[in-house]
Amino acid sequence: MSDVTIADIIVGNGQRQRIDLPVARLPTQTQMTLPIEVVNGRREGPRLWLSAALHGDELNGVEIIQRVLDKLNPRTLRGELVAIPIVNIFGFINQQRYLPDGRDLNRCFPGSASGSLASRLAHLFMTQIVAHCSHGIDLHTGGAHRTNLPQVRCDLDDPEARRMAEAFAAPIMIHGESPAGSLRSAVAKRGKPILVYEAGESHRFNSDAINVGVKGVLRVMGDLGMIKQPDGGRRRQSMEASNRTWIRARRSGILRLQVKLGRSVTEGQPLGVIRDAFGDDKYTLTSPGSGLVIGLTNCPLVHEGDGIIHLALDVTTHRV
């Protein structure tokens, strides 16, 4: 494996090194840097990046990356791993989803060197990380008091992305286009396979989401030939869906859910009720079709139009 150069720092064959990539200065003139760890194997292979905390309050990916790094040895690694556990360093410090300029970093890609703070950070990530790598995995959680079932999202029509998704073997793979301005969208336009892992909720660690994520990342690395395939192999089956919808509150009130994350539902099935403060004026939420609950709100206080349940429709079982 050849030497790796990021931010003018050279990481030699069979070495690992941490790099602080300068991003911007705070009003106090304190330099903010992007923390990166490079593990450079001895033999040629894929160049995979792992990123987390594009939204500063999404923490599960930080722990997933730490645990993956603990398991890697550059002497036995084939290829290269570039780990960026905290991309939105500003939001992470403030325990907030967005950047100080109020922008969602994951809607600012590919960014610009002369744009807003979010745009500049996106541009830096694209030029210093994405341009250098061949594959990517971006780690997320639910936001806004929502919890996500462990799931991977990608373009399943892309053979290499599908290969990664099948190797990850999350409970469900979801096919679809990525939002404009997202990291996934910008990377796909450059012809590189990227997988987005969504699991758990913001502001806390979710042990199941983390465990599924660590095993999934290691399985992908094993499938790419970067490491020996982990013991235990893959799950026997994973579900697949290409259609999903949000079930939203049609009135404000106090919510009582009647369905749990990961449960299958049928068309017309009651999913929860919204009542007033006295328990009266009852409104029942029903499922618009058969599917799987892949996300739901944790907050019982809802306003009209709030997303309450995220439902994957037309779910099929995909054997891996």
C-alpha cells in the first residue's frame, strides 16, 4: 500500500495516524479542526471513509467509529480506512444539530470554498476526504425527538452500493434518491458508492443501534477484502423497501402510540391516538398501507403536521 497524504500529512505503509484538519477559527481566534484518524494497511485495497455527526447531536456514529478503530491493525489491514467521527464539530460542541450559521450541513454539499461556514466545511470534506477515498459509510441517527430502526439507505440500483448494503445486513435496506445537497447525493454524482446508516436517536447512545452498526461496518470491510470476514458471518435475511411515507398528525394534542419500532403493520391498522388534555376529542391514526415501522417520535406532545411514524411500504424479504 502506498503512503497516504491528507492535509499535507503523510501516513506511511502499515501505519496509523491522527490528523487535525484546520476548518475555521472561532470569534475568539481559537482554531477549530476536523479530527481524522487514518489507518493505512500494508497491502493495496479499497479506501473507505467512515463519517459521523454531520448533525452535531447525532452521537451513535461517534461510538461506532471508536469501536471499529479499536479492532483494526494496520499490519493486517488491506487498503485504507479514513475515520472522521465528528464532522460537524461546531454543532457537536454545542450539542446542536446545525452549524452556527443555522444551516444543515447535510444540505450544503458539495459546498464551496468561498461560501457560508456550512458550505466551506462541506467543500473541505469533499476535497480532502471524498476525493481521496473509493467507498464511504455515513452514520446517522433519528433527529427531532425521533428514533430510527437500524437501516441502511442507498441507491440499490448501483451494484457496488447494493453489495455494501447486503454485506452490512441491517434489518432493512431502503432504496431511493438522496435529498439534494446531502453528502450522499454529492458523492453519488462523483460515481462513488456510499451507504448511509440510520439508527437510534439523537443526544444519546443506543446500544442496539451501535452494536448493529459496528458489526455492519466490519462486515462491509470484510466483504471488500479489507479485513478477514468477522466471525458469525451475515444475517440470514434482510428486508428491502423502495417506498416510504411519514404518517403525520392531523391535529395537535397528546399522543399515545400503539405500535413499536420495527413492527409490521397492515392497511387500516390503528397506530395511535391523539387526545386533548382531558383525554377527550380522540383522533385515531391508521396505517395507509401494509409496511414496517422504521421511525417514530418519542415526544407525546404533537402539533398538526408533525411527523409521527415513518413507514416503509411494499417491504420484501431479501436473502443475503
